[in-house]
Amino acid sequence: MNTQRRLHLLRALALATGTPLLSGRSLAAADPSLEPSAVEPLRLGGESLLLPSVVLGETRRINVYLPEPYLQQEGLRLPLLLMPDGGMAEDFPHVAGLLQVGVANGTVRPHILVGIENTQRRRDLTPPSADARDRVIAPQIGGSAAFRRFLAEELLPLLHTRYRCTAERAIIGESLAGLFVLETMLQAPQLFGTGIAIDPSLWWNHEQLLKDLPAQAAGLAGHRLFIASADKDGNTAPIRRFVAGLRRLRPQGLDWHYQPMAGEGHATVYHPAALLAMRRLLKPANS
């Protein structure tokens, strides 16, 4: 008797006797033939590292996705794509999925994706703030400079030693991580040539990053930048003012794009905006 027939008879018996249909392990115990022949862990491809940080005074988990071309072609060197909010319970799996599909269908160049899992997110991704409203959102804020030092002095050297990397580096983030992306592109432009800031929290510290833009915009020369806003929530005014500032200042050689996402809110914008950003900024050279 095949499996489908057995399930049909079990359902019929349940209806006839008024007893609930067994499910999961109980169903398999009632019919041992329903047990799987083997169970293996799912593998995304890559590895997870624990990196003791002197700069941060704590150990940080780093998740690394290695795309198929890297695994299959010995000697192949690839650019890096870093992301805060990079834990397996955060945004790492869906960004890795976008990269995997984009590489497979030829719309995105292969990158080594590096996710930094959070410990104290609001501490690491924010600069100091004089706004009392900002200072109540977490026990500690204002640690973005230290987090940037961690990237520059500890994480990036490790990655370039452990993996076959080119000198090309990009960074992607949403919300406070998007704020960190823009702050890093302006204050430490030597770290990343490409920045993807999705619905960045530019309201932070009375919009201080906007006020600093005229003095720092020249550092964006020769870089690439993608900014998206979640227009459904209606909280895009600081982002639009930042975009207007870029249009007015016109940093020399900056390749940049602003993408309003009319149908997306703050909680839904990351995935669709990341897809657009990857296809625009990380596309193959011949496309």
C-alpha cells in the first residue's frame, strides 16, 4: 500500500471515530514507513567565525557566505560585501539568498558576504546624540566610531588573510545600519567603495549627518551609493533632504541612485530594496 493511500485511510479512520488525525512524529510512529531515510543539516555554504575583539572588548560572531564560483574555482578572488545585522536570526539569510539567486541567474557578480551578528545593535550603529529622545532608546548608544575601528583594524584584515578577496568592498544596511553605512561612507570613505543604505535613520541626533554632509561630501568622489526609502510609512523627510543635498553638492565622480519604495514600509523594505541595489551596483561588468 503506498503512502498516499495510507494517509487517506488514516484520515478516514479519524473522521469515522471522531479522533484527531495523528501528525508529525506520532503519525510516523503509527506508520514506520513514513520515517525519513536520512536527516542531514541544511547548508547555506560558508562558515561562522568567533572573533575576539580587542577594540570592542567582546567576542563577535561573523557569518560568511561563500558563493559557488568561489568554492568551485580554485584561485578565484572575489569582492567583499559586509553587512551589519548579519546574524542568522537577523538579515543574513535573506541577503545571502538574494546574492545566491543573483549569481545563479547572472544579474549579480559573485561576492563574499560577511554578516556581523549584533550584540548591542543600537550601541554599535549609532554616533553620539544630543537629542534626549535618542538617548532613551538603549542603555548605550554612540559606539559607531568604535564599531568602525573594529571593521578597519580587526575584521577586514582577518577577511583579507583568510579568504581570496579583491580590494573591492561594499557595505549594506537598513534602518540604523543604513545610518551607519552613510556615516561610514562620509567619515571613512577609504573602507568601502560602494554603500547601500536602505531607509537609513537620518533623523538621528537632530539630523546631524545632513548638517555634516557639505563638509564631508567630497570624500564620496569615485564611490557608488544606493539609497532607498520606505515611503509607505511617511517618515522619509530626512532621507529626501539628504538626497537633495547630494544633488546640490554633486560630489565629483559619485555614481549614486535614490530609490523611493512607495509600496514598502520600514519593516518590509529591506528585501526588495536590496534586490534593486544589488542588480544596479553589483551587476556583472558586461551587463
